[in-house]
Amino acid sequence: MNFIYYIFYTLSKIVAHAFFQYRVIHPERMIESGPLILAANHQSYFDPPLAGIASRRAIYFLARKTLLTVPILKKLLPHFLVIPVDRDGTDRTALKHIIARLHEGNGVLLFPEGTRSPDGSLQAARSGIGLIIAKTQAPVLPMRIFGAHEAFPKNAKKIHLHPITVVLGNPIYFTESELTSSHGNHRDLYQHLTNRVMDAIAQLKLPEASS
């Protein structure tokens, strides 16, 4: 964890706990070493740091490539371990970077839905995460963020101090048979893997709602 990342990580924790009553359910499920895909629902601009501070190690994030055109962000984002992504189409360069970081034994945060939910509910997932799983065989830690939509929803101009909770699921270790093209073609395989991850995210509930 580099110094700038550490500073942002620490400040994010302080703000999350002080203003949003931030808590992590089942923190013992986090994998703190080796390759890992952190797969979370996407409700808010707050989601990357909220998911990131659930881990004790630095993790890689995705961000729109256009952010690098802003001078100060162009200097800062590499310290935050950001992988730039072209949102206008399939970004093979970004995919190669994600796969390379996982092969190096790093953690990478991915949002299977691809973009923020307009109403806070889970959206249909894209097959990109399935491709990455198939290419890296990395375990996946499903995460579900509750309260971020209420705190700072899509297109909002005002932040609300609403409690935020991150629930961690059990890691998913895909078997060799699951990672082979026995589903008709590669596209079907990637969608199958993606669906399994989204199903795991959907099953995560707040403790109060699971009793």
C-alpha cells in the first residue's frame, strides 16, 4: 500500500465511520493475500472506497479513462491503483491489465452490473466478469453494499448521512469443470460464471432482514 493510497484509505475509513455508521458484516471472509476478485453491487460513486476499505490490503479499481484528462486526477489516480477503462465499448487493454494484476496475486474490485443502479436495486450483470474468472481462475468474494443509494444515489446533487453496511459473502472457488466451455460456447460460459456471482450477491442480506 503506497503512501497516497494509505492516506486516502485512512481518510475514507474515518469519514465512513463518522458520518455513515459504516460497518462490515463477516469481515473474516475477506481474503487478504493472493489473487482475488471482489464483486460488488453498484449503487453510488461511494462504492469503490466503501468496498476498498473492507480489505486490509490495497486493491485495484476501475475508472473511466476520461478522468485521466483532468490534470490533478491524472497524477493521483495511478497512486490509487486505478485501471482506466473506455466505457464506450469493449476495452481489451483494460481487460489485459485486470488479468495481469490478478495473475500477479492482487485483488481487483469489479462491479458485474457495470454501471450504477438508478434505483438501488440489483441490475442485470454483464458477462465481462465471467470472462475474467475464466481467464484467471481467481476466487471471487461477493459483496453487497446497503445504504449507498440512500446516501448518494445516481444523479444526486446532495449527500445524505445514511447508514451504510457492507456484507461479505463466502468466497467462491470455481472448479476446473466450471471453467471449461461445456455451456455451448465461450459467451455462454462467461454468462454462466457471471450469473453465479450475481446470484451470490443477491443472496446477501442485512442481519436484521435475514432473521
